[in-house]
Amino acid sequence: MKALVVEPPRPGVALRDVPRPGLAAGAVRVRVLEVGICGTDHDIVEGAYGTPPDGRSDLILGHENLGVVTEIASEGVGFAPGDLVVATVRRGCGECRFCRTGQSDFCETGRYRERGIRGLDGYLAEEYVERPDYLVHVPASLRDVAVLLEPMSVVEKAIAQGEKVLERKEPTPGIPADRPRRALVAGTGAIGILAAVVLRLKGYDVVAIDRHGETTPAATILRAFGARHVDAAAGLGGVGQRAFDLVVEATGSSTLDVALFDCLAVNGTLVLTGIPDAAAPPAPVATGRLFRELVLANQAVVGSVNANRTYFEQGVADFASAERRWPGTLGRLITSRRPIDQFADVLAQRTGGAIKHVLQVADAAAGTAGPGSSVPRFDKP
Ligand code: BGC
């Protein structure tokens, strides 16, 4: 079958023929419909992230997946051919208490694996085989947006973590809050916009910032979801100092991470989801002022990565709510859908105003590369 393959830490990616996976006992075979591309995929293609499976140099890329069940190893797996499914990404170490209870997103040993990222093949292939407990049902009504479910799960988890911290200072039961909660979302890629969606569904007043002006698709879509968009190219001065109960960061800029502390309200929580470049040059930080204010204002900063299946399920429920409240708006996050053969063009454009590029696998695969064929390796300049 055709698959998009990387060889981390070597930069580059290629479409190759790889063996079709066998159907293990109790497993489910899934035909991949489409896969979204995110910053993590770009990092892997650039050679800055990613690990092949043990004993191999190659790794099938792709983790933001949507597929359709084609075969089940036995009855009773909870899925039937024709079901739409999204697979979770992380596979636990099997040792720690979190991995043993379905919360590998909190793995303590660090010996987890992630499909398409670390130690396990991903979903940018015609098919994959998986255990049913790693598959999440998607209703057919969400077909057009379900490829966004994996990033949505990351957002659901991150916001849940922030809200757990905010709950420290909930008003006394029976005494209503005197104002809606205020949230700031930093970054308007798919993660940032989906965070704005979840926060709007929860009733927050939402401000979303980037540095790309007011006329981008992201700014327009955010307004459609009832969020306020602010161009922060000139800095955070006009955004609101000490104004936000919850700040969700989705850029991966460590400089911005530090600057965002100034936007936190008293008792506020900053949730970081972007993964900064560990090799970014060090920047001076006024640590005395930063931590003094953090303590005196009861503030917290929380990192959040990955998501377990409960957050995928919450994402399905919130997609349904969002589609009812803002019909058709979620689908506008998808900048392009292109056949997998056009992977080089898609991977060459890292942002440039795009929100989510999607590679189509199932329909695109039919009748293109046959056994033994491959397209030239694409290496970044
Ligand atoms: C994925 C997560 C993963 C993280 C770190 C993200 O792009 O969505 O599932 O845990 O990268 O590898």
C-alpha cells in the first residue's frame, strides 16, 4: 500500500510502497480517508522531532486521522464495517499507573509511544490496523470536520486542565459569578481556533491574538464563533493587562509564553500547549518580577500535551454542539484538501495564512502509484 514515510532525524519525506498490515486477533482494519498536517509533522519532516519504531529507520507519518472501518477480526469489538473512526495517538508504557488506567497522556515513565510521531507508524497510509480501545466512533453528520478531532482532543484536555486550576477559587456554591469568565487565546492556528470554540461553548468571553492582521481567514472565522480578534503584532499592550482568567497559548514561542503572564488576571491560569524549540536562543527574563506577581496574585501555569480518549469523546460532543450553534463554521478551518500525491506542495508551506491542510488518502490512492512505484524524495532546501 502507499504510505508517506519519513526517516527521522533525517529531513525529508517520500511516498513509498509498504507492506499492508495484518489483522491481529481482536483488531479492526481501517481505510484512511484523510489526515491533517500540523506543526509536529513539519518538525518531523524537517528532522527536528520524531523517532522511528525500534529496529527501523523509517516511520509512517501522520496522526490527525479520519478513517472508515473495513474489516473486524471478530464480532463484539464494538465496530462494524462502514463506521467512521478516529484513532487516538499515544500508546502507554504499560507500566505506570496512568498508562494502566487509560491516561497515557499523563505517562510518568516517558516510555510511551505515539503513532506517526514516536516509535509507531502513523496514519498517512492507505490502511492501518488498531485495537478497538484506541478507536473513537464519529457520527456520519461530522464527516466533514472529523479530521479536526485529534487537535480538538488536545484542546479539550488543555482547557480541562486550566479549568481544574481555576476551580480552586470558585465562588461559594449558590452565589453566582458576577461576570463571565474571560479567556485569551494566543495563536490562531487550528489549536488556537478550536480552543476559542470550546471556550465560547463554555460561555467565556474570548479574545484571540496573532500577528497577521484583521483580514485573514483565521480572524474572520474567530469572529464568526463570537470571539474578538486582536492583531498583537505591536505587542500585548492593547490586549489587556491582568485581564484574563484563562490564557491558552498555542504558538510554541517561549518568548510569548513569558510575555503572556502579564495578561493573567488575579487568580488566573496560563495553559501552555505549544512545544517550543529547545534550541531557541536564551532570552532575558525578569524572574523576580514574574514570580513575585505569580505568588501575590495566586496565578498558575500548566503545561498540557496529548489527550486520552475521554477528550476525543468530549471533542465529538462539542463538534456536534458547535455545528448546531454555528452551522458550517468549523469546516472553514480546513484550508485545503489535496490528494496524498501532492504532499510535497502541502509540506512546503508551513503557515502562510493556512489553518489546516488535509491530505486525502482513500480516494486519492485508487489508481495512482502501483506496487513498486514511488515519487521522488522531497527534501527541504
Ligand atoms: C500531537 C500530540 C502529541 C504531541 C507531542 C502533537 O502534535 O497532537 O498527540 O502528544 O504532538 O508529540
